[in-house]
Amino acid sequence: MSEPSAVLALAVITAWMHPFVAVAQTATGGAAAPPPVRDLSGVWQPANALDGIQPNGARNMPADGKHEPPYTAFGLELFKRNKPSNGTTEVNPAEENDPAHACDPQGFPRENLFELRTTQIVQNPNQTIILYTYGRIYRIVWTDGRALPKDPDPRWFGYSIGRWRDDYTFVVETSGTDARTWLDNAGRPHTEDMRVEEIFHRVNRDRVELSMTIDDPKVYSKPWLALDNLPMRLVPANTDMPEMMCSPSELAEYNKRHASKGQNPSKP
Amino acid sequence: MERKLYITSLIALGLAAAPTGLFAHHGSALYDTNKRITVQAVVTDWLWANPHCLLEFDVKDDKGNTVHWNAEVSNPQDMTNLGWSRKMFKPGDEVTLTLVPAKNGEPIGRIVEVILNGKKYTGMGVRPPAPEESKQ
């Protein structure tokens, strides 16, 4: 890239990042205080805004030609059936089959792997409740000592239980997810047998790091890391949760006005 | 489509092909991401909605004919963070738009930048910074 182009690119990036940087600088202030014990409650945002969006798939396994989950033969076959509109296998909107683009719930773990934005965590003695911006979705992580259900009916967001490994590390196990959902925005597949492990590590008062491992032996020959210590920043408790919804009528309007025109044959 | 529009500049920026626009639910497959065009336009409608906000506008071609376009940016939440708003455009507004055009030549695009009343607003269509670039 030439120097003027580099300067232009830097200026554009800087301008784009400005509102997020401003939020980060004013959210907490001061030196980081020690973490509270066994407490994740608060309103959180990805410390670097783009880290939560993950348009090309899981942050630590993007579909960029350099990363590839360890597919089994069956898993690769499932992946080829999925036609995403992002990543190295992206197709035109007319050809894609992303269930979330029909406004299906994107489900779990995709809720963590695409459009992860402002997220509130609420705790009571028996539950850790996670409130997400995208879709105004909530998840309940049971902490009352129950086990994951055996042979559960699949649900969009599965079934989750959590426990504190130590005073600052909360481990969540999830199973029973609906196989119609994709893992991420790049169309990575899974079966109903998938198990997902999330680790929330409270580094200090102002920061949690989220890691997530996918384990689905039918689809992947070994567990793989989708998120590796994604930093989340504590923002003021009075932060109003934004709204970001998939509306079928808005989606239809977008397709009618815009996307459908891009699918016409090229003009001479 | 022949570029018979009143295009003030057509720049093939030597940027690496952008794999996606910012936050795009819908990727960049429709677009010629190596190109930018700049047009003088008159706004006809502004749709503030998910999954992507849409600006409708008219552009005069070099014969004086009016060509109707629309172009997208990201969702309302992202655009709010970039200083855009639901009421920022009204029909009749004159704007200068820098766009990523569609591959098939249809009059649609992604807004990289708009100048409205002398103020410049960043849209979408630029290559997102890699995580290491955005570290603070």
C-alpha cells in the first residue's frame, strides 16, 4: 500500500473506532481494581468492538483461508451444504441458506460467535443469566448443582449448567442445541451431540476474558477453540442495553429494495 | 452497465479485496470491492432499519437522465456509533457519495463515505482492521 493510501486507511479506521474508543476510556476510569469473588454480574462489551462481530466466523477460527476446523468427513459434508454469505465460501444472497437470514434464532454458540455486543450478566444463587443485545436473547445457566439433561429435546440455545472452578473462573457446559443452527457466520455445522465449554475468567474488576471450546466428535475430529480469552470490558451499570433484532418485514424490505438487484445478471 | 452516470471520479484503489464490509450479515459477494465511485446525488428516501440501512437517491447521467440508486450501510446501532441518525437525511438533500459498486452494474452500492451539508460521515465498505490493529 502506498503511503497516501496507508494514511487514508488509517484515518478511516481511526474515525470508525472513535466512538468505541471513547466508550472504553470513559466506562470505568482509573487503575483496574481486584476482581470480586465469584461474581460476573454487570454490563460488558467486547473490549475491542470488532472482536465481538466476527463476520467471517469464530474469532479464533475465521474462514479466511488460513484457519480450518478439524472436520471429519461427515463434518465436511455438512459444511458443504451450508452456503454462507461471509467467509471463504461466501455466495450471493440468492444462493445462501443461512437460517439466521430467515430470522431464525441464531442459537448457541453462535450468539457468542456473531454479533456479540453489549451483554449483561445477572446472578442469583441458582442461576447466572446472560442477556444479549442481538435478538434480545437471554440464556439461563443453572448453578444449583443439577446435571445436564440426558437425551434432551434440542433447543435453540440448548441447556447450560455452570460452576466456579475457583473464585475467578466460571465454567459453563452446554448441550442439547438445535442442529439447524450454525456455529458461526461462516456456516460451520454441528449436531445435537455437540458440547460447548465456556470459561469466563474474571481478570480484574473491569475485565472478563471469555474462552469457548467446541466438542462434536461426529463433525470435528477433536475439540477446537472458537474463542481464546476474548476480552470483555465492564461498562457502567446504568448502560441501557441496545436493541438489535431480526425483523422479517425489515429483512424483506432490504431484499426487495437492495439485495435482489445485486443478483441480476451482469449488464453488458 | 456502462458508467454513463455523472461520476466525478472512478478510482480503483489498489487495496486488497475487502473480504466483508463492516459487520455485514450479508457479505460482499455482490460488490466489486476493488472499486470506488463518487457521485453527486439527491436523496429520495432514507430507510433506518435492520439488517442494513438504505439510502435511496437519484443521480444524473452524462446525458442528463436521472438514474435511481440505492446504497447500504450497516445496521442502526453501528451507524449510531458512527454519528449517523434516523433523521439525518430528508428527501431533496444534496449529497456526495463514495460507493463500492455492484459487480453486475446495477445502480446499487455500499456507502464508504457521504458528505452532507459539508460534513463528512464514514459509512461502510472499508476493510475492517485486524484485531491486532485495533488493540488499544
